[in-house]
Amino acid sequence: QVQLVESGGGLVQPGGSLRLSCAASGFTLDYHTIAWFRQAPGKEREGVSSINIGDGSTYYAVSVKGRFTISGDNAKNTVYLQMNNLKAEDTAVYYCATGSGDPIVALTHPGYGMDYWGKGTLVTVSS
């Protein structure tokens, strides 16, 4: 059974950092796209970043490029999202998802091709 469990969210001041984790079980990361999405109150879901573990390719939304870094650890079957220089507008529930979809399309059409989702972790950026 495929499961994704996010962790690492919390309250951080503007300019601070957090590292989110997405622990996967029931499948191996190598052959799937893993992506992070977020949804702020009253807003639509937004693609944040995605990774193809097999070839190491990574993709980012324009709003987070240069501040966020996605990475994967095959040994731990976990994907991370390192978030630096956080801004108030990064406040949202962050979800990880996986599927056989294209990692770019998953971001530009949020969630397309993603078959399994975690329950999310809340990130609040506030002073």
C-alpha cells in the first residue's frame, strides 16, 4: 500500500528556513515523479517543486526558485524540500504526491498525473 507522510512544518519568522520531509512506503522512489504542492487558505493548489529520482532532474515554480531545494534519499525512501528565505506568502499546507506523471506537467497543471497524496503539513511564516 502506497503511503506518503509529510513532516517538518511549523511556525517560522520571515527570512527563516524549514526542511520538509516526505517519507514514502509501499513503493520505491526511483521510478516515480515526486512533487510538492501547497495550498493557502482561499487559494488554489499550487505546484512548488518536483523531482525525478531516476535521473535526478528537478523543477521549481518561479515563486520559489532560488529559495527552495528538492532532494531525495533512496536509502531512506524520503524526499525533502529545503525552504530558505521564507516569506509570508509561503504560508500554506504543503503536500507531497507521487505518480507516473511528467514532473513538469505536475507543476504547471497542479496534481496532474499524481496518484497518491500525503495529508499535508502546515507551514506558517509570520513575525
